Amino acid sequence: MPQPILTIKKLTKIYGNNVIFRDIDLTVAEGDTIVIIGPSGTGKSTLLRCINLLTHPDGGEIWLDADEITAKGANEDLVRQHIGMVFQNFLLFNHLTALDNVKLGLTKVKHMNDKAAEAKAFEELKRVGLSDRAHHYPGQLSGGQQQRVAIARALAMDPRIMLFDEPTSALDPELIGEVLEVMRDLSKSGMTMLVVTHEMGFAREVADRIVFMEKGNIVEEGSPDDLFYRPKFERTREFLWKITELYGKKENADGPSAAEDTESNQPAAEENA
Amino acid sequence: MDVANFIKYILQGTVYTLGVTAVALPSGLILGTLFALLAVYGGKTLKQVMSLYSTVMRGIPPIVLLLILYFVMSGEINLSPFWAGSISLGIISSAYQMEIVRGAILSVSAGQMMAARAIGLTRMQAIINIILPQTLRNAIAPWSNEAAIIIKDSSLVYALGVPEILRRAQLIGASSGSYLPAYLTAALIYFALVFASSRLLGLLEKKLEIPANP
């Protein structure tokens, strides 16, 4: 088996007396798209922040390729260059145009010359379908466009892995599609991705593996089919279908209908009775 | 003495008023920005030191501080009244400007720093490229207030014998006996300067405004 890109061993994070998560183990192979799901307050976002060292874990190890990035003396700024991060609230640099947002890391971190950086930044914007918005400021872009610029900004650094922290949760429903489409394309192009999301349609279509987290533990992980139709734990099934009901009902129309029918017909049946 | 000469004599003090402002305001901004960065991003001790500095400096009347600093500077370093007065005002202003910049830094969302670090910028790079450009834009409006205060407080160097507007008004008032016209002329000049500076900074704020859809 080839060396995984990301290996997490016994990762623990504690704020004061509050255990966010404990002894998390997770490996991500090259080209994999892993979707992390779970109720809010379960530590999913904190896990992503630990992975690119925006917060520091209290125990355990994180390995990026063959390097332990949680080791003492690891160069954190270098680590973050290799790990792209997309935030729920986009967090574009408000005073810079879309192009300059993407370009900044190239000139300041990668020390590319201005012309090369501009060309590359433009390419990345094109990749997310926004070359015609290059000279717009974040305040002039829709939420969906802002998030796509944020994705381009992270991609421009040529990361080994991309982390997505609920990338569509802050978007109006009609803007979610364009962002998911970019992520779908990215996944197909072979990018390694770790995605925290409630978009079950996306998870089922794109994920190689779904990880279900609850109360700081990984309850269960497996292929989308395993988790949706053959979950080991009742709790997994319950959560998955509740979330699907809330977020992506129509996208499940193609799935085996047994479970879905029971779910959606039950209340109606009760009413009739 | 005719009216034209009377006014001209007082008006000549404007050079000093503007000179004092031109030294005090930028030096206060540089110090204030530096202190604000230390207050926000520094360690616990630095934060406490900065907070103490700000509290003490803002708790003493500017004229008292001015006299203290002046006697330290003119005595120890042998600076002219103009320079000693201007730099003193700059130091006093640094405490106020520190609070302005500190507030402006805190008004930039913490997410901006996080996003900057996430693409591999160092803390210092993030401060220079992301935080400060947004901070200083936010600071222009409150800062134009401070500019007005400095222009007005520059009259305090009068106490050190610098021949600025107020000093001249007093001199010519005494020699001509027309105190009220002299002081009214001074008031008018100060007002014109303050008015012009707020207008100019207002234009600057508009010019630097980050474009956004309504």
C-alpha cells in the first residue's frame, strides 16, 4: 500500500475541561475524497484546524506524507503551504481583488515574480470559472463566487491536500450548487480532499469514504453505500437519514428506495391512521 | 497698525501650527500603530505595559505632559522649543492614536489573520499585508478627529514660546490693545485649518474605500 498523504494517530484536543475529541485515528490516501459528517459541536471543524496547525492538538500525531507535522520544531508556515484550507465564511482578504487574493500567497510565500504569479492566479480563477471576475473585490461578489475564489486561493499554493470546513453552510441555497460543482471537479481531477459538510448528495456521489463523528469520536467510517445502507450502528443510520431529509432530499431519488420510503411515508401513514 | 498687517502677523503663525502638526501627527501615528500592534499581538507583559502607558498618558492633561516632556527634552537633549514641543505632542498623541489603531485592528475580523496563516504567510507578513491595510482604512475616520485635536492642541506649544497662531495673537493683542479681534482671528484660522483637514481626510477615506455592492 502506498504511503498515505495524511495520517492521524490518537489525536486529542481539549479546551480546559472540555474534551473536543479524543484518540482520533484517520488516514487519507492520495486522491481520496473523505467526507466527515456529524452533529455540530462534535469537533469536526477543530479537527480540520488541527490538521493545518491553526490550533494545536493536545495529544497524538499528524503526519503529512513522511513528515510528522506535530513534531517539535516543525516549520508550521511551510506545513500550511502544503495544506489548503477553505473556510465556512470564505474569509477572502476584503481589501484585495479576487486576483490579488489568489496571487498574494504566490508572491509573498512562494516568492514567484509578479508576472508569473499573476498568470498562475488567473489560471486558478479560470479553473473555478471566475476569470471574468478577476478584478472584482470580495464585496462585489456573491457568496458562491467568494467561496470559489477562496478555493482558487488555496489551490494556487499547489497543496498536497485540501481541507473544506463546511464550505456551503453559509451560502444561500441557490448558490450552493456552483461551489459543489467546483469541488466535484476537483475531486475528479485527483485532488486529495477532506470535507466537513452536511451535503449528503455530494457525499454520496463524490466521497470515497464517509466518516461519521459524534461527541469527539469517530463512530463509524466506510464507503457511502456501507454507511447509508449497511451501517454498523443504528445511530449512524439515524443521523444520516435525518441529515439527508434536511439537506438533500431530492438528490437521493436515485438511491435504493426502501429506507427512504419508510422514512418519508411514516409520518403520513400515522396521520392517516 | 492696519487690519491687513494685524491679520497677517497672526496668520504667519500658521506655519508653526502646521509645522507642529506635521511633526506630531505622523510621529504619533507611527508610535501609536507600533504600540497598538504590541497591545494586540504582544505577550501578556507587553499588553499590560501598553495598557498602562495608554491609561497614564491619557489621564494627564496634555499641557502638563507637554511641560514635563519639554523640560526633559530641552534640558537633556537640548532641542529647540519647536522640536521639543512637536515631538512631545507626538508622544502624547501616540497614546490616543494607539487606541484608535487598536480599535481598528480589532474591527478586522480574526478570520482574516487565520486565512492569511492558512496559505502559509507568517504572522508578520499577515500583519503587514492583510491586517494593517484594512486597519488603517478603518482608522481614517476616527483619526481625522485626532488630527483636529492635534491642530488645536498645537496651540499648547505657545506655553513654550513657539511663535504660533495663539502666541502671536496674544502678542499683537497686547501691543495694540485689541485682544478680542486678535483672539477671534486666531479662532477663525484654527477653525479653517480643522475644517480643511477633516474635508481632506474625508476625501482620502472615500478614495481608499474598498469597492462593494450596495
